[in-house]
Amino acid sequence: MMQFGNVCIVGPGLIGGSIGLALRKRNLAETVIGIGHQASSLESALKIGAIDVGHLNADNAVKNADIVILATSVGKIIEFAKQVIPFMKSNSVLTDVGSTKSYIVRQITKDMRDDISFVGAHPISGSEKRGIDHASPDLFEGCICFITPFNSNKKAVETISHLWSFLGAKVENISPERHDELLAYVSHLPHLAASCLVNAIAEDDLAYGANGLKDTTRVASGDPESWRDIFGQNRENMIKSIDRFVAELTAFKNDLLSGNKDMILKRLKKAKISRDSIFHNNSRTHAKE
């Protein structure tokens, strides 16, 4: 195992806290530094051992960090990047865990200092829950972590790739544009569909739903503000994915209207075969909500 020096985590919540716990468990860092906007959250992270020291301000926190990880919600990543970049030491690496990539990569790299590098990343692992209380040192075991090395220093890309590999993830390089197109269908659209399904059911009727409804709509419990920002940053791809989903719903509706039982059965069989072939005994699949 290699060590990554001093690692600073901006936002030690579910993902950031899990990174800290994983670093400590595997002895991958000399010091894990946390930056938060509430003293109480930093105290919780310190209590469970996710960080070694906590700061409310960026300047002192990042000045000795070799890697700075932006683990906030996507709506705050750019804001915190602007706060930490001026204080980062030369030859250090900035990275993130955001669920969108094109907007984040474009905004951060346009004003990036020449003596530091930014490497976009996104571990496809998590939960609809949030906060340090739900963090786990094994959260990233077996998950895919996308690396989007847009104009990034080769050594910096290798560093972040090694980091996620040692945290248990399977690293795959992908362009920011392809990342956002893919995630619109496999992550962002499912959340939107779950939310719409809940809203389509009368509130008084929801209480009668059994495990099928609970499982199907679980991700709708995710943080609304975070998902608003994800949808906004990935707007064009979301619109395309919604159009495809609406087309599928419309086709199914037309089969019902025409009483085409054979076509309805064909659609249901296709969905079952596709889902079973991917999700049964597939260790690569870890959905992030």
C-alpha cells in the first residue's frame, strides 16, 4: 500500500466521511484534514475517526495538503474550489466526487493555477441517506469510480486513480461529456422517475404501498436541493433521457389502449431479461442515489 501524504476532505459527510474512514482503515494518509461549515459536523467526523483535524476555514486546512477532495453536493463544488485553490501548495492535486462532470470540470479548469492539477472523479456508490452518521470505510468496495482526466497532468491522474483503487473501487476513465450522458440514464433519470411516481400517487394512498413501492421509490428520499442542482447541471442530457422515457411510457399506454397483450408481454419480458442479466451476480453495479 502506498500513502498519499496529507489529504484534505471538503465536506466530511456520507461520501467525504467514508473516504476519510477508508483512508484511515487502510493507512493511506499521513493526516486526514476535514473542512466543514458547521463545527458540530466536524466534531462528529473527529469522533468516528473519519478525520484527524477539522477546520471551518480553507486557508490553514489546505496549505499543507497533497490532495484536496471536494466532497460537497454538486451545487457547492465550484464555490469551494474557488475558496481552496488560492491556498493550495504547488504540485498538489484537487479532485471531486460530483455526480455531474462537464459543468464542474469546465468551471474549475478555466481558472486553474498552472502549478496544481484538477482531476474530476465520481465514485458510483452511496445512499439516499446523507451525513457523517451513515459513513462507512467499505462504502467504495467493488464500486466503479469514473475518472475524467480532462487536460489533467498525467501524474495527477495516476495519483487519483491509485487513490480510488486502494479505496476498493474499480477505476474507469471517461470523458466528462460521456459521463454526464451515461449518468443521465442510469442514475439521474431513475431518481426523477421515482420522485414523479410518488407525486403521481395520492398522498393518502401511499400508506397502502408494500415493499414493491418502497423499493421502487427509495431514491426519492434523497436530498431535494442536491438533486435539483444535479438536474440543472445535466439539463440537456436529462431532457433527452426524459424524452426516451416518455416515449416508452407512451408506447406502453398505446398497447393498453389497443389491448395488445402480446406487445405488453414482450415489453415486460424484455425488461426482465435485461435487468436480470445485468444486476444478478454483477459486482460492478453499485447505484449512487
